[in-house]
Amino acid sequence: MHDNTVLATTVLIEGFKQIGTILGQMTACLEQIPQVPADPDTLVSVPKDPEPQEPETPQEPEKEYSFEDVRRILTEKSSLGYRAEVKAILAGHQLSKLSEAKDQQSLLNRIAMEAEAIGNA
């Protein structure tokens, strides 16, 4: 029963983190919308100086993890005492075991990246 409670708590925490990230992005978008004065008769369009934009740097391609790589990472994290966190990652992707994601490369990549972050925060 304790493992289920830890698992559920871990899944909830991760969900709340994702919600926080999304809310932050929404807030940033909303802050870019011009504010309307209380009196519509005073509405004046004032052009904003464009902020200098830095050139986009090409992002590194996402690392490709093999099924064996992901299994090794999860096994390592479990042996370091993060078994509940590993289970939470799988449950967060609606998986009961890693082999269910064997032929889904993008899912394996996400699981590996999430697992590598365990214990590094």
C-alpha cells in the first residue's frame, strides 16, 4: 500500500510541475497583450519598440535511446533507491512495464530523459 501512495504522490507532483510550467507560459503570452485603458475613449495605439531578438541557435537533435539503454537507466535508478520514481514515470505514460514501449522511439526517449533527471534536482 505504501508503494501505491508514494507512486500516486510522485505522479501528482509531476503533474503539478507540468501545470506550473504551462501556467507560466500562458502568463508570458498574456503579458504580451496590450492593456486596454478603463475609458475606451482614451484608447491610443502606441507602437512599441521591438525588442532585439537574438538569432536562434539550432537545437541539438534529441538523443535516441535504445530499449536496452532505457532499461539500463531505469534499473540503475531503481538500484539507487528511486524505485517509486521509476514506477511513477512508467505510470505517467500509462505503462505497467517498459516492454510496452519497446517499439515507440519517442516514448523511450522521453522516459529516458525523465529517468536521467531523477536524483539530479
